[in-house]
Amino acid sequence: MQTDTAISVHGLEKSYKNVNVLKNIDFTVQKGTIFALLGSNGAGKTTTVKVLTTLLKPDSGTATVNGFDVASKPDNVRRAISLTGQFAAVDEIMTGRENLIMIAKLRYLSNPRRVADDLLRRFGLTDAADRRVSTYSGGMRRRLDIALSLVGKPQIIFLDEPTTGLDPEARIEVWKIIKELADGGTTVFLTTQYLEEAEQLADRIAILHEGRIIVNGTLSELKRLFPSPKVEYIEKQPTLEDIFLAIVGKKEGK
């Protein structure tokens, strides 16, 4: 595997009972980039994340994360990654600072308080650091959740629908954080069903539909799959939503 590859997946399959959820999927993610896995509910996005983060074993195929096979070297994979799920995994009884200090201690980091203070500052939570998390807004909880994921400076972070349920202002805050992570060299694997989110953030976009990756490329490459722009008074470029609906519609019509 090339040294600039953070995640490599080949022929990955996963079934639940008799339902084939992932059907022979392939993709790679380069280090320091944002990769968006786009799809509707039930497409298999979360199952893919669970396999890549060692929470589920694949039925067949291979997946390597940071150079380690997820099935045979799960401990090595876990040391390099962090996972933020669809719902904020924070302790609401504790303060923001206490949450961060606890995770830093669990990771056996030296000077957990300094680690907590640095992350609180980075995520704009210093003023709320000593308030109980139960008093935080949805956007603040999500920022704290992502901050918790960065304790220990993981090389790869998985964000499974990180802006679900957030208002537009909070969503934009999270987008800014995700861009800053990638700018700092962190590899970001993002799942989303928000087309605008993938369009705004991702270096590469893969569309997962009914367990299969039906297209994978940059936004410009995906636009080339769409019919030529209509010429009215101005040239209208297709949005990612247009592309997604056109591609998925074609597959369903087969």
C-alpha cells in the first residue's frame, strides 16, 4: 500500500442475517484529505464506518487503516483513529473541562488539564468550560464531542453524520472545524446524507447506494458525469444534489 494512503478498502462485504448490507465495495482515502461517503438512510454508511473502526468484522474483502488490517490488527488501528458518531457521546453531568480531562487520563496523556485547556481554546469553549454539558447548546455539544475525539491527536478521524440535528449556524461551525482538521494534516472520513455538506467539504466523494459504491471521484469528476449544462441566460452548473439524484435514479431504473 502506498505511504500516502490512509484507508484502503477492497471487495468489502458485510451482511446482517440474510441481508447483504455492503456489496463488494472498493475505495481509498489519501492522508490529510476529507473523504465523504454520501448516501441515503440505510445505504450502508454506518456499517462501513463500524468495519473501518474495528467495531464490526467484515464477512469478506480487506480493509486497512493507517497501514493495518482492521480484522487482524485491530489494536493498531484503534491507536491511530478516533470516532465521532451521530449523537454526541459526552457526559452531561460533568463540565466540558472534566469531560476532556477524563478522556486525556484514559489515554494516559501527561498533563491532562493542559490538553483540555488547549482543546477548549481551539473549539471556542473556554467560557463554557466549567459549566455542566447539560447546559450546552446542540452546536456546543457537537464541538465538545469532536474535541474529545482529538484528545491524543489521532491521525484519522471518522465523523458519522456529525451535523445531524444541528441548526444551520451550528452546522457551519462544524464545517469550519472539519476543514481546519484537514488543513492540519488529519485525515477525515465523513459520512453524510446532506449533499451540500459533501459539496462544501470533501476532496473526494463516494456515493453509496443499496450497499454498492456507484460513483467515486472529485466534485469536478462527478460533474462531468452529468449532462452538459443548460444554456439559458447563464450557464447553469449541476449541483451535487442534481448529480446524486441523476446517478441514483439511473441505477434504480435498471
